Amino acid sequence: MSELVRLYRYRELLSARRALSAQELQQRLEISPATFKRDLAKLRDQIGLPIRHDRERGGYVLEPGDSHELPGLWFRPEEIQALVTIRHLLEQLEPGMLGPRLRPLQDRLAQLMASHGLAHEDVARRIRLVHAGKRQLEPQHFEAVAAATLGRHRLRVRHFNRQSGERSERTLSPQRLVHYRDNWYLDAWCHLREGLRSFSVDALSDVHVLEEAATEIDDAVLDEQLGAGYGIFGGSAGAWAVLRFTPERARWVRREQWHPKQRGHDEPDGGYVLEVPYSDDREILGDILRFGADVEVLGPADLRRKVHAASLAIAARYV
């Protein structure tokens, strides 16, 4: 245990207004009497944490009413990742107009990190965010989409459908922005199709914010139609993919979340069976194929046939 972690443990152990003897503290922290003595001196004299020995209670306690916080907040992994990710995302919005507008927030985040003993430059050097499959988008388009989403206005856009290669003019009522797998998506009511759709922001061009108010869609409806199935394509889940992973691959997959409503169980041989709801099989099909021979689709039959056909097509390219 490092010294920094150990010093935080003192506050944690004594935060419940308990009295712990020197021997108890040494046992819990696994330290010698000499180290305990040095720790007390540092906590009292250098950090200012008011630890005192209470004879009546027979141990060390924190002064009543103490609200002193140790410097250098000890972030959990998900907290420091969130902090760095937020700052990183903000930086990526430049050189569009939104970047300079958010500069005060970026500066505030830097101050927050510094106040907790985290220099931004050092954190950026020590923690790297690696993007996979990130597509470039025009900053001005993102700003317009964000402004309309937050301001509750309609958008007029030109949309490029990558699957068909066609472009179409659409009027959208934006509902929410989603950052998924390193890319931005817009959940919106499409007035052309008269239904909810999810649009990749980088596939939008000629983006204009209209004066007309956006049509409001209830959050529960959004979640049901766009969040019920696996992946970004959304739609009401009409089937469950049942996937069996080999014992070797199961060591990773059993700890992954593919969908909030997923189910899973271990097999006697160490394998793992994962069940995931889906409506559109395009994304889940690609994710299944990346596991190669380490996964088998047990059902439904239609998905199993598609994986089989795709596997044969892949193998045919290497004959």
C-alpha cells in the first residue's frame, strides 16, 4: 500500500466517529509502530487532520464536527476517466465556435484537477484515450445540432445514408445527443419518415436551426423505441440473440455489458452464454463476427443463418 493511499485510509477508518487504538490501526493498515508514529505526525503537522487520542474512549478519534478534506482527492478509476474524458471531448470540439465558448469550463476543470493534486498536463501524459473507429465531423454542424437539441428547435439537414449511398433533405425534431463508440448520434423525430430515427451527426450536412419548435417525444417512448434493442440502430426489441462463448473468451465477455437488460450464465465447461435483446441485426452481426470461432450463435435461427453465410463469404475470399 502506497503512503498516499494509507493516509487516506486513516480518515476512512476514523470517519464513523469510532475510536481505534494504536494497535488496531497498525493491524488494519499493516504498518509498524514507527510508521504509525510518522503517519500521525504528517497528518497532524503537514496536512492538518485533527487526529487526537481520547483516553475515555480508549483510542484515536477525529475531532467532532471536523469537515477537513485531505488534499489530492483520491479518485476512483471511473471518476478520473470521466474527468479526463470530459476535458478531452471539450478539446475535440475546437476549432469550431463551441470550443471557445466552453473555454471557461475547460479552465474550471483544469482548476478542479489541480486543486485535487492532478496537473492536467501530467494526467494527459499519463492517461491516454485511444479512439477506435472515430469518424470526423464538422464542428459547425455539431454546434448547430447541439444548439437545436438544447434550445428545442427543429433542424433542416441533408442526410447521407451510408447503406444505400443516397442523400435526402429532412426536417428533424432533435430529442437527445448520444456519444456512442467514439461517435456522436442524434435521436430525433424525422418529419419525412414520421417516426423516431437515430442519425450519425457526421452524416449530416447543410445543417440549419429553424425557428419552429421541436416536436416533443416522451423519454419513455425514446427509450422503448431507440434503447430497447442492442446497438445504436435501436427499435423495439423483437428478438434475443443467444450467444455461447468458449471458456477462453468467456473470461472477458462475462464481465462486459452489451445491453442493460442482458442475461447470462456460466456453463459447466467454463463457457458463457449471453442473451441480448435486439431489433436490427446489423450491429450485433458485426460484433459476433469479430469473435471468430470463439462464439456460436445458438439462436434465433435467422441470426445463426446470417452469421453462417457471412462466415462462408469471408472464408471464400481466402481460398
